[in-house]
Amino acid sequence: MTTASKPRVRFAPSPTGYLHVGGARTAIFNWLFARHEGGTFILRIEDTDVERNKPELVDGILESLRWLGVDWDEGPVFQSQRLEVYPAAADALLANGSAYLCYCAPEKYAGGDHAEVEEVEEAEEAEGKKPLKKQRCGCRHLDEAGRKAAEAQAAEQGFQPAIRFRVPETGTTAFDDAVFGKREVQNAEIEDFVLLRSPKAGQTARLPTYHLACVVDDIEMRITHVIRGADHLSNTPKQALIYRGLGAAPPVFAHVPLILGPDKTRMSKRHGATSVGSYIEEGFLPEAFRNFLTLLGWSAGDDAQFLRTAELLERFSLAGVSRTNAIFDRPKLEWFNTQYLQKLPVEDLAPHVEAELKRAKIWREVWAGAERDWFLRTIDLTRPRTRLLPDFSTWARGFFSDDFFYDGAAMEKFWKDAKLPALMEKLTAGYAALTEWNHDACDKVLRDLAAAEGIKAGLLINATRVAIVGQAVAPPLFDTMVAIGKERIVARLRRALPAIAAKTSS
RNA sequence: GGCGCUAUGGUGCAACGGUUAGCACGCGGCCCUUUCAAGGCCGAAAUGCGGGUUCGAUUCCCGCUAGCGCUACCA
């Protein structure tokens, strides 16, 4: 057989914030691709910007990835721990003429507004002149004398030169993209970007910019496919140029479309929850969340929606990635969650419910042991009506704990009838006297009473539901009674009596 | 402003020159029903606009428009 080398991919988040849903999807695509192809998935932390990094955020990012079920084979590799390799690459580029020293003051270009350059451009435009492109720095053409002078002046001002890439003035730069196809751009449109930043006053650290660090690491890690957000599409020619300058073969790029908010603008805090962490907190199931995210910008080629892990791994392909931005549709995410809540084998759901009950401090160890069957059956009984994990400790609380509240709206709705106090007293007595506690027996007691009293069974059913679980909504009543047990049901009915009397008389 | 990318119902995807333009979410209705879900059935809803190419365009080409991205010594 041919020894086609296995792909190596990486996910490279920057610890400047939490793990964003867009980043999560990029991670998932990388992971699915690696697993599908039998390749290697590497995690790399791009933390070369000391001012923006927050090292404490790394743990949160790793935790979110683990929650998603995205596991990595190598890393995490921190760029900040291998800063010595980047200057070496920049120097090599300098040595072979692919780059040059730039003595301009960092302030001239630095900062989001890069005021100085823009001011000049605006002034020129106002004068009706063709805007002079700022892309070719004068330092590119310095002769030895000029260089010396610039160096002296820079030293005087307290900084050392930066290293810029010498982009060809003419011609084009091309690269392959597995999603967008062959790309080719005019070199004249690419500015002489910085590879190595000029050391700040008083510092000697020679820090790389994103493009350099990224390419150097991708080469060293032998990355074969760079799968990342489409916001990098426009930057890719620069990286292609670096590969060439370094004499390395570029990888296959695969840019995936962005995830937008409902207003079609980039997902941001304005759109509510954008971090994976907030969805964990809300109680979404990881597999549901991942299934939803995977279908944003990708399809298996048919109408498949519900794709569990194994199917995703089997069917994922870069060929299925679309080129159009997708909107994060929360209702669909919720639909996926309810689907998983219902279709997951109960054994797979149980750990999540356990975690939720522990969080709510109503977990009992017997449910992991002697009463495991009861626990699983009760999950099965309650789950059709749950939407998020916390529903198990709130809405379904009465199944797991005696410590629950009567829902106000439920009391208003079902404890109105003035006949109820007397009826419920008789019903309670009937249940207390019941020797066989099962669905049909419970059903018979209630219906017999309703018939004897000439009322509709629904009146008792609805009132009883509120009395035993505190909610207007619950699984079928008699199943609920069986699950909770005679002793507790009778106790709960007795406890509710005064409350029902108070409610109906008011 | 410049450069680039994209364009199928409200949303996510399918149809990759020939289909009554399909599926799912959401929405409306009906069924089921002790509540509310789930489930089943039915329905409304789309090829941005204008030119080409072709016997035939959702599909290929061009223009327009719109949206998004990039345009930092951030990633």
C-alpha cells in the first residue's frame, strides 16, 4: 500500500478571551477531520501578544474543548515558551533578502487607528491626489548610509528596528484552499507586513507577529492542513509568501465560513451568549451542542440532521464545508438539545443528570447503587418534558427531593374549585388506604371518586398533580405517583391539604 | 476608500445544466391527550436584480446591489 502521510492539523486559539462558538466550531472541524482521516490533532496556544494575553483563560479554553469532546493528540504548545525560534526565522528571511529592517517608530503604524499614516492618506485624498499607498515602507530601499543614519536615529529615540517582509512589487501570489478553491492575488495589494516587532524601550525580547509565528510553527509541526476561520482568507497570501521565503512547502488551506449573529453581523457579546462556557452553564448537552455547531457551514451532503459522534466522524469531509456565512440560530440549538435529551440512551444521559442534581445539592448516592434502576426509570419518565439539564433539578425536582415549591401559576390554575378541599381529603384517604400501589390502582381510586362525586376526573387529576410535584406540567399522573411512591405521595397530599383549602377559599 | 469572499423560504442545509426546487428548525392548523411536552399528519414560506451562454439555467459567465471579511509592530 502507499504510505500516504497522515494529515496533521491544529487548532490555535489565542487566550485573549473565552472559547467563542466560532472557535469551537473551527476546533470541531479540525478534530473531525483529523479523526476521520486517522491523522493527528494538535492544540497550540498563540500567546505572543503579552499585552493582550490572559494566561488564566487558557484553562477555561481547555475545559470548553474537553466538554465538547474534542481531544488533542499533541500539546498544548505555547508559543510564549518557544519565543527563541521566531527571531531565528526572521533573521533567515533577512539573510536571504526576503525581509528588511524597518526603522520606523512603532507608533507610526501601531495601534488600531494607526493615526499617523491614516492622517496623511486623508489629507492627500482631500487634496484630490491619488491616495499614496502606505504599503511600501521607505526603509525597504535604504542604502548602507541611510540605514546607518536611520539606525542612529532609532537608537536615539530608544527602539530597535522591526523586520518587515519584502513583498514583490509585481506578480501574484497563489495558494490552494480546499473550500474556496485556487486563490491568487496581486502582490501590489499586499503590504510589507511586519514579521518581528521592534523591541520596546528597555526590552530586548524580539517578538513575532501572528503571521511569522503561525507559519514557523506550522512548518515545524509539519501541519498539512490549515483549517481556520474565513476571516484569515485575506491574510493567507502573506503566509504563502513566508512559506516561500523560508523554502517550505505550504499546507493545504481550508477556510471555513464565519458564524454570525441573528442580525447577520459577527457574533459578539451583543448577541448574548457567545462563549461555549455559557452554554455549559445553561445546561446544554455537549453532543447536542456539537451536532448543532457542526451543521453550521457543513453538511454530510444529504438531509441528515441528527448526527451522533460516530456518524460525524465517519461522514465528515472538507468537501462538505460551505462558503457562506451561517447565522447562529438559538431555537435550532434548543431543538437539538431536546432531541438528545430524548433520544440518548438513558445510560448516556444519566451522568449529566447526576451532575445536575449534585450541582443542585439534591443528589443521593443510592441512585448510583441500589436504586440505580429507579433513577434511570425516573430519568426516562421525566426527560420528554425537559429542555435543558437544570430542568431536572427545578421542574422535575419533586421526583428527586421532597424539598420543592408549589408553582404559583399552577395553584392559581388548578386549585380554584371550591369543592376541592373536601374532594382532596377523600382522595387522600383513598390513597392512604390503598394496599396495592401501581398505575391502575391509583387510576381506579381517583376515577371511582370522581364518578361517585359526579365530577370530571380532570379536576382531581390536575389538582393532584400540583399537590404532589408542585407543577402544572408533569409526566402522566399515575406514572408519577408510582415513581414517587405511596408513602411520599400520601404525605405530600396531606401536606397540600391546608394550602388547597387556603387557595380555594381566597 | 481599496482589495477580496459570498448570495436558495425568517434560519441551517440539499438539488453540483433538465426535479411539481427537497429536508430540518421556527411558524400556523389538525390528531393524540388528565397538564405540558414528545410524536403523527397537513399547510404557508425561497432561487437578490439585470444581462448573457445554452434546446434548457438555482446551477456557467459578466455587471449591479447587498452582506461579510481583510486593510495593526492583534490574533
